[in-house]
Amino acid sequence: MRELADGVWHLSGFPPNNINVYVVGDVLIDAGIAFDRRRILKQLAGRDITAHALTHAHFDHYGASHAICETLGIPLWCGAGDVAAAEAGKMVAPGGRMVPGPRAHPVARALREGDDVAGFAVLDVPGHSPGHVAYWREADRTLVCGDVMWGYNPFILMGGVREPFSFLSPDPGRNRESARRLAALEPALVCFGHGKPLRDPAAFSAAVAKLG
């Protein structure tokens, strides 16, 4: 693991930075796909992890959540709008359809705007999923943004900061509103669901401004 900011750790994976998992304080943020279980548990060995929180309930963010929560004996938290999907092992697709997702797991805490997670404020930023949340620490302007914006195109492993493809978001217009909200914070560090961490508020804002 690599420390990005005080108490914010980025787990290693392959390809690097493609499916990102973080630890903030004593909370694991996201859990990749099902096959990421081993690499996550290996890197968490010896650490005191008390909870597992999601940015959103998509297969590449809660794929290993059930296994990790069971192995570590920790609760799963996620945005209130994604609780039904996580507990059913589903994902919300464009059109509001529920499609198969990873293995289901009960959600112990439904996160809402303003909740505290390891010193980070929960921000409701729906669009890419109904209950997508981000985690924001005002003190050092650190943002864990999930998939509101990508750091690059995860399908070709390159490119600049961009929005997710519209066919992956149930409400692309609302996701753009969420992106504009995050850009207005002028984060000094952005931790994406996909892509390298970014330490350039102007570059983040410029990418969001291009969305129209």
C-alpha cells in the first residue's frame, strides 16, 4: 500500500491504478472485482480495519465485498440509494433495470449526506448509480470520488480525466451535476475509482467544465 495523504492509503493492483481500492483511517473503501479478494486481504493483513464502505454498488467496486466482510468480520456500508442493489447482489443499469452483480451482502449502515466515515464527510453524488457517494476531507481537500469521474479510460488504460461512458450510468445528466459539485470543491487530491490519483485541482475542474 502507498500512503497518498495522512491516513489515506492506496492498495496496489494489476494493472496499476485500474481498479482502485483505498483505506481511509480504519475503513476499507471499495473492493474491486471478486478476484481482487486475495490481493486486498493480503495487503490488509496486520491492519485494524473496522468497516468496509462503498462508493457505489457496481461489480468492480463491491465484487469482493462479501468475502472481505466475512473474512474480517466487519460491516458493509454504502449509500442509501444503493442498499437494495448491494443486498440483492445486483446493479442498477440505465433505464433503472436491476442486472446481476456480485455476491449479495447485508448492509449494516446506509450512508447519507453529511455522515462521517473515518474523518471524511459523505457527499451524495448520484448519477453513475442511484446511491453513489464520495468521501471528502475539508482539512486537506482530499476527495475519494469513486466513478463520478474517471482518471482515465479503464478499458484502454490511458487517456485523461473523463466522465464514465453514458451507457454505464443510469442517469448521465445527474452524474454531470455531481461532477460539477465535486469540481467546485477544488480538491487538492482526487482519488478515482479508475486512474492515477490527481493532485491538480485545475486539471480536474477543466475536465469537468468540458462536460457542458
